[in-house]
Amino acid sequence: MKNFISVKDVTDIPGLVKEALELKKNPYAFKKLGENKTIGLIFLNPSLRTRISTQKAAKNLGMDTIVMNMDKEGWALETQDGVIMNHNTVEHIREAAAVMGQYCDIIGVRSFPRLVDKNEDYSEDFFNKFIKYAGVPIVSLESATLHPLQSLADLITIEETKTKPRPKVVLTWAPHIKALPQAVANSFSEWMCKADVEFVITHPEGYDLANEFTNGARIEYNQDKALEDADYVYVKNWSSYEDYGKVHSMDSHWMMTNEKLKLTNNAKVMHCLPVRRGIELADEILDGPNSLVIQEASNRVWSAQAVLKRMLEAQG
Amino acid sequence: MKNFISVKDVTDIPGLVKEALELKKNPYAFKKLGENKTIGLIFLNPSLRTRISTQKAAKNLGMDTIVMNMDKEGWALETQDGVIMNHNTVEHIREAAAVMGQYCDIIGVRSFPRLVDKNEDYSEDFFNKFIKYAGVPIVSLESATLHPLQSLADLITIEETKTKPRPKVVLTWAPHIKALPQAVANSFSEWMCKADVEFVITHPEGYDLANEFTNGARIEYNQDKALEDADYVYVKNWSSYEDYGKVHSMDSHWMMTNEKLKLTNNAKVMHCLPVRRGIELADEILDGPNSLVIQEASNRVWSAQAVLKRMLEAQG
Amino acid sequence: MKNFISVKDVTDIPGLVKEALELKKNPYAFKKLGENKTIGLIFLNPSLRTRISTQKAAKNLGMDTIVMNMDKEGWALETQDGVIMNHNTVEHIREAAAVMGQYCDIIGVRSFPRLVDKNEDYSEDFFNKFIKYAGVPIVSLESATLHPLQSLADLITIEETKTKPRPKVVLTWAPHIKALPQAVANSFSEWMCKADVEFVITHPEGYDLANEFTNGARIEYNQDKALEDADYVYVKNWSSYEDYGKVHSMDSHWMMTNEKLKLTNNAKVMHCLPVRRGIELADEILDGPNSLVIQEASNRVWSAQAVLKRMLEAQG
């Protein structure tokens, strides 16, 4: 594996999930693999779970981690070419990425969308340029449009809990008080479309995700209908893709509750966290037996570790 | 040892002090004990000494450290149950603590009091909930009401410098320009009341500490009288407990000076640092032969290491 | 080597450069040397390259690193003696440095000039006091007036790329939109005056550097004349030393371009980064074959590693 930006970087999804579950059983089996190797984690936006799980995954593989909180440590990066840098940006991504590539064997990058200009965000300009200039493998810690380490952790969680070969998985939109990126939803959809599951997406009209990520999924605007016989319900808010970055609805009827769970096949409930209690998900679900949210968070370690292991192996 | 929140978590105080002093002589003797174990250090409030000394103690035991500056990394936590999270808090302590518990074998937490509502602060709600939901041992890096790693370091310092079996130890209030928590004073008192010392607390009227922590101490409002024949003088400011969080006095006569030292048995002077020179303590003491403040700070490492060692041993 | 604050701390410059180049070939040869040793990196000002390269150098030598961002972690230090600390400073450098010295075997410190009072900045009061009170070796991560780890990396870069025994090296002032310290220029000059090169400094009138650092260099106010037959051109902005901290010129004619390169002996172009494209240096140079800027940044690791190795060896 050269880079890990999208599900497209994975040639063998079931194999990667299997590898992650083996690492979970035996976390330190490959501690020699990353010896004297450094992963740099670059955060243009804040991170908690992603930083810690990736740091732990790297450590389990014997790697050192260097963290750069660019948002706080004050290095505003220029990404446009041919610009006279007489304003706020203090370093060009050409130098920043190339220098990091000198210090690190693998680089993880997190960069959220601005949610202002759809073309800007969906071009993934920042990631593409970082890959171009860094010269070392790049792993996404969440980009403007995707969050593949989260999706892999989600798939691992489904794999280790499923009770039938081809479960029904429903991704449902949920209300939120802020305008959130589509990245987690896009990414989950992209992975589920390639996984051995029956996959349905449900959301209010006006919240359709970009077709490039939902191709193959069934879209159902009636949440009740979508939830019928679901084995897994993945709850997530996102802002509108069509009316880009806007919040059209805060309809609290879309919040998952025990009442709604009755429509399902006693479905397990998933969420990437952090979750707004009483807005996205009812307390009764989060505190009840159907919630998988802590297990999902826990599996972030094995998701990251499986990906880093493959990258290290590819480097030789 | 399961948790380390108060002196009550220690069954054998002299044994723990002895163990710390043995670790000081031989810091790397237990480097295998913490292999592949992670301590997470969560700071709701800033820290310098506590972070570094705990990080070093963990490293000496072979553990990895992951630091989370929640105040800066922006995860405002909700602690109330049943709340609809439609305001500033982005994650509930139920999820935050449980997730951290998945990534860490031991968690250190620092959370200062707001000094607004006595009941809120003295309930130690945040710590109690963190312990409840994390599912792994919790070590206090200073809570609203106590700072046990500091107090243990103080006791270690007394133990290694005392010249008589049962020295006289005086905790004296000192002026400060800000309203400070009672945590260090509460904690020192709690530990001294259980140590083999003659313990006196002196402060202006209106500055009495909570009885639950001073039970067994002699309270003396006349500083000169309290200092008589003292072997150790522990200097510390705190805001009023009765008139909660308020500053009644900045009376500079309470500042420790060489003149006041004459009343003592050439007492050693202690302070947890950071110290305001010329306000809490005179330069002449800090720069003179009676000061133990640097030694105390140094002993923070062995205090933390003894506690972490016992926690690791209890985990097996 | 006890401290590393200036070129004056190095008795054998060619030997140190040779050692750095050997470490570059064999980075992990001395991994036992720093075992159970800790380097503290204290930043009064932000850092990216310096922090990461030093952290990596320390790791290569088997050391642990503890980072303290004092600017963000909120410990405003008092440096004046005899002060009553009733204002913003919360800890005196006497305690802060002494405590750090208890936790660390070597301390790296970065502290920029305020650019307000020449005497204050050029006295290097902060560094001198830190050295005095810490009691352990101090390595400069850039002080008010010097940046020796950068200069050593620059000299390493020249050594590994030079095609003649005594190349001509030109330090040229470049425009910038902000008032920058003289530290990089002072330091580069100080090192070049002791290296086996022909050294020329060129800048607009009014930008003369302090004589103590340029003693032995040829000063030439005509940039074109200075660049003639240059083998290396080191580009850097600095604010006025005479009219202290002021910006007199933003004359864009001083920016290095391919046109100007024609005056040189196909010179290699250097810059310490971060660089303002289109202001200090033209894109065509940074993206062209003559730029050494990424190699310089990369060599920061070996510069730091050679220095730390010598410090560890001196500690025994």
C-alpha cells in the first residue's frame, strides 16, 4: 500500500479486515517492523481519537510518532502556485510537505473542508499536493471528503459482531446543531458499497451525498422504511452536498431512539463519535445493549495498525 | 492500588514512601513492568511539572505516554446526565472516558475547581464520573480538592531530610494576588495527618480548610506561635473555603522571611511551585540554604513512579 | 561540549561537520549512548523544523524527548532579580530552569528577541540565566541573536555539495513583509567566518549586522558585485540592527531570481525556511535545480545529532 486516502487504495478489503483482527489478538507481533521509523501526524484541524489511536497503532509496530498541530503551532500553509506570499501564509505546501518527507517515513494528515466552495473541497487539492510534494506514503486522518481509517474500523466492527453472512446495514442521517462535513458519511458509504452487506442510505430530501461515493447503495428518503429489518444502523449527521455546506433540517424525528429500533432486526447502533446526546442519538441507545460506539472507537487502533503495517511492508 | 485520588487509596504510607526512595536510587529497575502499557494524561487545566514528572516516571517504568490537552485541543465535555447536548459541549464524559479507557492502561487526569460553587467542586463530580466510565485505574494529576502526587512528593522530601523521628511540620497560608484552589493545602494536610509528624496549620481567620481534610491537625491563627520550633514550614496560598473562592487578605506580614525563620528550629522551607517571589516567599529564603523547593519538584518523579508501579503491579 | 549556544562552543568545526556526515550514513550507531537520558525542549516561541529535527536526532541517539511549549502552556517567566512578582509572570527563571534541570539531562531552549530593545536582546539575558540556573547542558534552538543548529546544518550542506576546496559563499539580504530577527544571519556569518570559505555579505545600507558576528567577512552593498562568481548564495531577510528592529526597505530588486543567478558561478541557493515565495526568493529558483533548501532542512537532523552526541559523550 502506497497511500491510504480512500477505499480505492485497498486491493483486498476482506484481507485487510482479517489482518486487523489478527493484530487485535496479537498487537505486538510486528514490533520490529517499524523500528527506527517515524510517522509524522499533521493536524490542520483538531483530533483526539484519531491522533491517539494512530499513535498507539504506530507504537505497537515499533514506530516513533511526531505530532504537529499546525492549527495551533501557527504555520499557515500556502497551497496556490505562483502566488506572491505577502499575506498570512508563512510557508508553501511545496516546502512544508517536502521537509516533512525528509523527517518522516510515513505522514498522516488531517484537513477538514471549509464547507464554502464545493469544488475546492471535493478537489482534495490539499491532500493531492501533499502527496505530490512529500515523497513518502500519506495516510488520511480525515480529508475534506473522506475518513477511511474510521470506515475501516467500522467494517472491522461489523465483521466481528455480525451473526449472518450478509447483514443489512443502514446509514441514517441524524440532526445536529452545526454544519458538519460529509466525510464520514461519504467514506462509510464508499466502503459499504464494496463490502459484503446489503446497504441502504436514508436521509431527508436535499441531503443526497455525492454520487461518486454512493454508487451501488439504495437511497431511501423514508427512514422507517429504510430501518426495516436492519442489522446495523450507522447514525451520522452531515450538511447538504447539493446546497453545499448548508443545514436544511434539524428535524428531531430523525434522531435514533429505542422506538425506532423496534423497526429493525434488533440492530446494533454505530456512530463514529463524538456524539451529541439527545440530538443525534437518544441516551437510551448509547447507554443500552445495542450500542457499538465504544467498540468502534477501540477498533480505530487496529484499523490504523493494519494500514500502517501494510505501508511499512511496502517500504521494505 | 486501583485508583490514586486521595491518601485514602494508600494502605501503607510508609511503605510507599520507602518504595519511592528505592526507585530514586534505581530508577530503571522496573523497566519491563510497563512494557507495551500506555498512560494517558488528560489535562483539563494546564500543567508543567506534573506532566513532565509523570511522563518521566512512566518512561522509567517502560510505559508510553499519550498527552491530551483538552483545554487546548478543544473537546468541551458534558458531565450532566440526561442533557440535550445542543450547546457548547461536544462530547459526554460517558463516551470520552470510556474511549480513553480503550486506548490506555492507566489514565491521569487534571481538573481544577471553578471556585464558584463549593458543592460542585467538593463533590469531585468530574473525577468520580471519569473513574466510573473509564474502566481503567485513574491517577489524580490534581483534582478540584486534592493533589496527592504533590503531597506524596512532599512526604518523600521530609522523609529523606528529617533529622529527628517525629519532626514538627507547619503549613502556613501565604498571600497571593489570585484566588487559588485549596487542593494543595487540603491534600498536604490530609497526608500530614496520617504521617508520623507533629502537624500545625496556621492561617488568617476566615481561611479554615474543610474539616474532612484537617481532622487531627492543630489550627493556630497566630503564625508566630505556630512557627515556634518548626522543623519544616510548608508555604502555600489558598482562597477561602468558608466564603468560597474569595480572597480576604493579601496581608504581606504572612509572607515567609528569614526573620520569621528565626522563630523555627532552623526549619526547612517547602513550596509546591510555581511560587510568586516577594509575595508568598522572600527571595532570601528561596535562594538560601533552607529551601527544599527544587528537591520537592525533583521528588515528583519518584512520587509518580511509586504510584504507577503499584498500579501496574495490581494489574498484573 | 558543555553548552551549544554559539560557534564559540565548538573547538573543532571540521571534526563536528565530519561527525554529522558520518551520523547521516549511520544514524543508529549510537543508540545506546542516550539510553535513559531525557532532552527537554522548551519553546518560548513556536517551532516546527527545529522541534522535529531535534526530536528525531534525540531518538536516533536513544534519548527520550519532553516538549514544553511555554508560549501555549502558559508559564510566563520572570527573569529580573529582586522583583515582587505581583503581575503577569507566574514563575521565576531561577525555579523554572532549576526544576527542568532536575527532570532533563540536556535542555534545548528557543527564545526569540522582542526586537524592541537592542541591549536587552543582545545581552542574551534569558539564555545566560537559563544556563546559570538549570545546572545541565543547554543547546540553543535559536536565541535572540544566534541559531547555531541551523548554521551547522548549513555548513554540513556546503561541505557535502562543494566542488572546490574553498568555495565563495555570499549571504544576501532579501525583502520580507515582517520585521525578522538577525539571528540566522548573525549565526551564519559567525560560522562562515570560521569556515574554509570566501565569505561576502551583501545588503542595503542600514542593514549592517553586529560587528561581533561579521568580523572577517567582506561587506558589499552592491548585490550584483557581491554575487559575482559565487558558488553559494544564502538568502535571508533581517530587520535593521542599527535602527533596531526596523524595516527600512522592501526593495523587491533584492529578491533572488534566475536572472541574478547568471552573475554567479551557477551558485547553489540556500535558505533556512520557511521562505516567502515571490518575496524572498523566486519560484523559479525554489523549484529549479540550484535550490538546496530541502537538503538543508534535512541536514538539521544530523546537525542536532552531532551536537547532542558530543554533549552526551561529555556527560559520560
